[in-house]
Amino acid sequence: MKKLLFTLFLCLTASLGMAQSEETFKNPPAEMCSHVILGWDGEINSSVIEKDLDAIQSVGFRNVIIEPGYRMGAPYLSSEWFQNVRTMADAVARRGMRMWIIDEGKYPSGMAGGKFSQQRPDLCMQALMADGDTVKAVRRSSQTRCVNNPTGGKDENNSLCDYLDTLAVDQFIRWTHEEYKRALGPHLGTTVMGFRGDEPAFQRVPWTSDIVEVFEREKGYSPLPYLKSFLHNSRSSLAAPNLSEDQRRAKADYWDVWSRLFADRFFKRQADWCAANGVSHITHMDKDDMLPWCVKMEGDPFRCLSQVQVPGIDVIWSQIWYGSYTEFPRLASSVAHVYGRQRAFSESFAAYYRKLDIPSVKYVIDYQLARGINFFELMFMQSKRGPTGYMAEPGMDALNAYINRATWLMSQGQPSARVAVYAPVSTLWLGDNRADDYMKAAGHLLTAHQYDYDFLTDDGLIEATEVVNGTLRNRSGQAYSALVIPYAEVIRTQAWQKIREFVSRGGKVMFIGGKPKATVNRSFMELQPIDMIDQAPLFTDSLWHPEMEEYLPPREMTVVSGRSDSIAYTARQTAEGHIFFLLNQRSEPECVTIDFDCMGVPHLWDAMTGETVPVPFSVVNNHTRVTIDMKAWESKMMVIKKRTVSYPVKKYKNIQAAIDQAHQDGGGTVVIPKGKHRTGALFFSRGVNLHLMQGATLESIVDTTLYPVITTRWEGRMQQARAALLNFDDNDGCRVTGSGTIDAQGLKWKDVKTRFMGRPKTICFNHCNGGSISGVKILNQAFWCLHILFTDGFTVDGVHIEAQDYIPSSDGIDIDSSTGVTVRNVHIKAHDDCISIKSGKDTDGRRVNKASSDILIEDCHFDYGHGGVAIGSEVTGDVRRVTVRRCDMAGENWNPIRFKSQPSRGGVVEDILFEDIDIRKARNVFEVNLSWRMKGATEPPYHPLTTLRNIRFRNITAHAEHAGLFRGYEEQPLTPDIFTFENCRLYVGTPFDLQYATLDLRGVEMTITKP
């Protein structure tokens, strides 16, 4: 239950409405606030705990994390220790605070305060060591700083556990997490939010008892002949110029193997325990600001961090300061974004050698916020001493309020960076540090030119992204439309295949510093020449070139006047608007005019005061333009909220005038009142919605001159055609609502000679990501009724579509090269297909190459039509993952379940499910015809021909004249493995007509009825 409540809390905080958000912004919930490290040194008792919490609260901290110290009276992990922790949790709960627990007695994590050395030496860390001319495996730990060391220094006397051994890790969990769970009782998951790890790493080449077995199984050869060569590395990377090529590759294989064991057996095991107990696991790496060194010690830091709930970094030794530039905070934020984590963490200000004060602390925090970090742990307060250093300065409470508000706001919604930068970990395993040099250079170029981005590794590409119509979509729902690949020797085969698919679907790739030469699949010993992407440019240096912008997406924000290279930003998107965090990274004030790539009303959200203030703006080229004054080193948070202002058409010359005014004002909703309103084509600009009041009828004027010819997709090809009655183009989040009627006058239009430009569609939603239509009634569509085109995320709910007599090509809904579409509670009567799912056709479809996928159709009623739900015939760009469920097709529908194509189409149709479907008065229950309507076919067959895979029919009850047609190709018949039938009861006059098709009809109960 605690786990459920915690998960629900995170989901709710990520989706609050803007009005509620403004109130929460002033006083964020404690669960979302940052915390201070409290070092327990000397004897701890209830009196000390209360005084420490008084001191913590006096400077504005609402949360705390305990760090075990020295001479505490109660030995670390003793019963007295756990009693003190319980006393602390009781006191924290009474104050409405929250707490976290560092999972170790100092650092690194994994030694259980010395218990492994003392009680389980058989589970201590193992490493490879030189032994004359050979190498041996020994129980040898990285250095630790342990509460049991009276000097307070580092040594190897308190060994870390064997991170790669599940028995050792489970013992660590039993000694720590399980004992905390026993001591904390109901506080775990309510008061205590989780555990934080600290710098688990290997200072030597790792070893564990089964690593040879695992290596041989994964790589296909033995690592034993190469073990000694693994010891040859530089101090701060895997560079070893004297290794042979085979030794270099074997070492890369070894790093791949042990880093996966590290991620799975140490990080994931702890994170799984935390998830099962309703808490989170935070951790950060060692040397995370120097990636080659970090890779040497952690294997693959991205891989390790991807396993925990809250990935983190460690800002130490003053890496971030005024005038310095580093992008390493993105290591944690990128993992959070790619793997769908809400928060990215920073332990900040340990061992800072620069003098910290309130302004400098704020700048270091802001610098990280501008790179996606949204959760902070501030060093340091020592028990019994109260605030010292910058924490004792006036304004610390205000700074804490600022941090809490800023991090809360920058945790809302989802990240929205459009660019990914490939992180070449595989090349660093080979010891080639040029990869890191070019990766850092690429990151700096993008930041300086206002492109927010995330790092993306082979693992991230393979396991956490999918190609969706020219984008790489990660687990946060964020879509990258460009991938920058800095110099890399090799890329994993599966990652490269996905990159190639991304480009084939319209994604952009560019190389900086060099192109990869090979791909690696199972082993680095078996590198394969790379099949290069010809259309991706190479920039051989690390300088900015204006032509790079041709291969990058439109910026989320563009500085149109003022100095731009000093402005860094990050952004997030919610259902209600966009959030931008901006930072001036210069010692001089800047006045900048910025075009934000969204529509709405901008407000500055002041995290110092909690107030929100509207900002003057204008609309320029579908962007929101704002001028901002920024002091030296200053940050600003801009929230651009969608406008909800209504524009009644009776106040304007005509409907288009109301639309244009709403757009110019930053967006709004055009309202059609009761009565009949006749119109030609209407064009709804970005940010403008439509609402039809009850009793309102919007009626098409049957006059071709009122419907201009535009470039659009028409029956599967991009071409010149007549505009729709209602045109929504590049209008993300648009809404059509109300209980009124749209009368498209199709019964009159069908008699009009329109030559080659066609009759107008009723509504076309083109590039309308996140849009919806609900409630309205649409009569007599002149051509397709609703055309959902090149759109990601769209909802059709409660719409009634009815062609009252024969109108040719009067499809109800056409989902065309679009993804994430939901259609529910819809009633359709058409004289063509009620719903048709398409993805372009033939040569032009292959040129555009955008799929329709992830479509849900549920609880719908299909009346008369040529097809109920039809897939095709335009399937050239593929159709994938479609579910049709709980629908009835009871009104003489000709072919309720329909698949159609032609030999010229090509394309893949796969992962389709029809379930809980009731069919009555149909001609055919099924029509699967891959040579549909061949008369007039204009292009020759294309190979590979249309391929169907994993088509399932479950719980179908049908009354029809015929069971239906399954017609494949002579050279590519339909085979029994394509279709699965389960609990399908058919009452039909004739059985299946199979042409170049064989079916497995288990799961079909067929009753032949008399005519």
C-alpha cells in the first residue's frame, strides 16, 4: 500500500493543473523538497536529535538525511544505532518533515560499516592483481572511509563487499535495509523516503567467482589469456597504448561483462528492494565529472544509474563555479529522462575549495537546474553544531524556499529536449579518450546555441527508446528528432540498427569529429564494418557551423536579439503548458528577446517569493516572443500557459476573423453559438480551439472557390488537393468540443464536379500532437470525415459521425501515419470504411515512411459501412500495435474486420488485436485481401510485399452471410502462424474463402446457417 501511495503521489505531482500548481509552487510538499546532510558525530540521544532538527528547520530545510559519523556512542548498525534512527524518524514525523538514510557508515557504499571484514571475509570484494608474470584473483577492496576507523582516514581494513556477487549484495541488504525496515516500522515509505548510496566503484580490475563462466557464455571465448593485459591502464582512464588490438578488444569485452553484473547484481538488487518496500534508491558514481575515469571505475555509469529510482551526480571539488563550463550534470538527468524517472539528484558542495556564500550556492544550484537536475542534497551540517559557513548566513531560509520551489516546478510534466548526444561508452572501453573530448565539445556547442539535449548510450538506444515517425521516443515520452554522434570507434549493432531506422523514418543524424568504423554485436573480437548513413554529414572539428542547424530540430527557444551564447536553459512540458528554466552564465547583465516555440500566456514564476507575474508578449510566426532582462548570473523561470479565453464568433466579422484574433492574442477557443453558421474552409492557427454550443450547426458552403488547393496527403500520397472544411495544422494540443453539429453537406458535394482536387474532407488534424475532438455530431461528410495525419497522441471521444445516404469515399475516421491515437465511444455510419488505419502508399509512402502505431479503438458502435475497422490499403509506412475491443458492428457493415493492400504497397502490419467484438448483419466477418481493388493500380509490385504478423482475434461473435475472404499473394501466401483465433463463434451462410492462404482455425466455432 505504501508503494502504491508513493507512486500515486509522484504521478499526481507530475500532472497538476496550472491553477493548483501555482498554489503548490508557493509551498511544495515535503516529499518533493531537497534535504541537508546531518552528520552524526559524538553521542546521539533524543535531546540532541530535537536540537539538531530545530537548527535544520531554522534555516529552512524541511528534509534531512543522516550520515553516520565517529564516536557516536552507539556502534554503527548496532541495536542502539537503529533505536536512534527510529527516534529520529519519530521526531521528523512529528514536525511534518521527511528523511532519507545514507546506506553506509561513511563511503563508498557496500562495506556495512566494516562487517564484511569482521564477519564475512568470504564475501569481500575481489580484484585482479599482478603475480609475477601472471595474474591472480584476491580478496582486495577499494579504499574505504569507515566509521570504525578512529583516524577518520581511508584504508582497506574495512572491505567493501563483492559487488558482483548476489550473495554478498544480499548480505549487505540484510545488514542495512532489512534492519532499517525492522526498526522504522510504519515510517518506511511515509516519513523515510528511501536510501542514498555513495560512490560504489572499483579501484582495481574487478573479479568474482563466476565471471569467467559469464564471460564465456556471453562472449564466446575465455578471458583468461588476456587477464594480465587488463591491468594496463592509465591512472584516469582505460587508455593503454601498448596493448595489442586483441588485448584492447578483450578488455572492452571484459568491461562490458562486469559492468552489466555490477548494474544488475548491485544497483538493481537494491533498487528492487526499495521498490518492493515503497521507497526509492538514490545513488551517484565516483569521478562522474570525468567520464573516462568514471568508466574505468564503474564500467558504464549510465548502465548503473539506469537501475535506480533516482540517478545522481556528486558536485564536489568546485567543478561548477562562475565562468566554468561542464555538462556532467546531464549524466544523471539524461538517465532520468531516458528511463522515465521524474527526478535527477545532486549531492552538492562536499569539499568545495572555493569559499561558498548564498549567491554562489544559488548559482551552482541554478547551473545544475539548467542541465536537468531537480533534486538536491546540500552539504553539510554537523550534529550539535548547528548551521555553519554559508548555511549560517542571512538568507539561507529564503534560498531553501527557492530551491524547493524551483526543483518542484522543474519536476512537473515531462522533459522536452529534442536532441540527443550519443555517449560513446563502448569506445571508452577500448581506451580511446578522443570519444570523450568530442562528446564534451558537442555538448558545449549545443548548450551555447540553445539546444537542450540528453546523453544517450547504446543501452539507452536499445532498451529505452523506440522509433516513432522520425523521432526516438524515450520512456519519459520525450521525442528526440536529432541525434548528434561525436567521434566513436564502434557502436553496438542493435543501437546502430535503431539509428538507421530512425533516419529512414525522417530522423536527423550528424557526426562530429569522425564517423564510427564498426559495429559490435556479441563480442569486440567480432567487429563488423559499419553500414554508413550516407545522408548524415560529418563535421571534422569541434566548432559551430551554421549548416548544423539543417540537421537539428527547431529550437524550443531562440534568442532573436541580445547575446545568446551566455543563455543556457532546460524545459519541460505539461498538459497545460511549457516550463522553461533560463540561466545567464555571464558576469554581465543581458537583455534578450526570445521566441518560445509554443503558444500561450507567459508568466515569470519567482521561486524566491512564490509569486507568478504575467509578462508582456507578442505572437510572431507561431511563437511566443518575450523580452527579458537578466542580471549577471541570474536565473528565470518562465511558464507559458495555454490560453482558455473564449472568442464568440458573433463579435467578429466572420469565423476566420475570430480564429485569427485568438491566435494573435496567444491562443483561445472560438465558440460557435446556437443557430446555423455557413462557412467555407476555416484554418485554425496554432493555439486556437473550437467549441460548438448545443444547438449550433456549422454548415459547409458548397462552393469550390471557398476551399483553396493546398499540399496535403490525399489517398496515401502528398499532393495538391482541396483544403478541408476545418483545417488544424501544427496545432499541438488543439481541442474540438461541444454538443453542436458540423454538417459537411456531402449529399450536395457528391454532385459537384471537382476535377482532380477532390471534395473537401470535413476535419483534418495535421501535426496536432496531443489534440482531441469530443462530443460533436458530424453529418454527411463530403469525403473523409476526420483525418488524423502525422500526429502523435490524439483522442476521439463521444463523436457521432453519420452519412445519411450514399456518399463515395465517406470514411468516418482515417488515422494516417499517426501514433498514440485513442478512439472511444464513437458512433459511425459511413458509405466506406468506418475507421481506416493508413500509413501512405507506394513510392511516396516509402519516401515519407511514417507508420501508424499504438492505436486503441474501444467501446464504439459501427453502423452501415463498407468496413468496420479497416487496416489499409495504404500500409506502406507500416501499421503496428492496434487494439480494437468492446465494439459492436450491428448495422449491416459489409466487412467489419478488414485488412487490405496491393502488391505495390509493401509495408508491415503487425501486433493487431480484435477482441470482444459483436457483429450482426454483415456480409463478411473478415476480409483480408492483399490484392484489393487491382483495377487502376498505377505502380508495379514492390518487394518485400506487404507482410502480416501476429494478428489475433479473440471473443468474436458474428452473424454474417460469409465467414470471409483471406487472400494472400501467390509468391507469399498467408500462413497459419499469422492469425490466431480464440473463442470466435461465427454464424454464417458460407465458410472461409481461402486464396493463397492457410489458417489454423482452432478457436473458431463455425455454424453454417441456411439462407
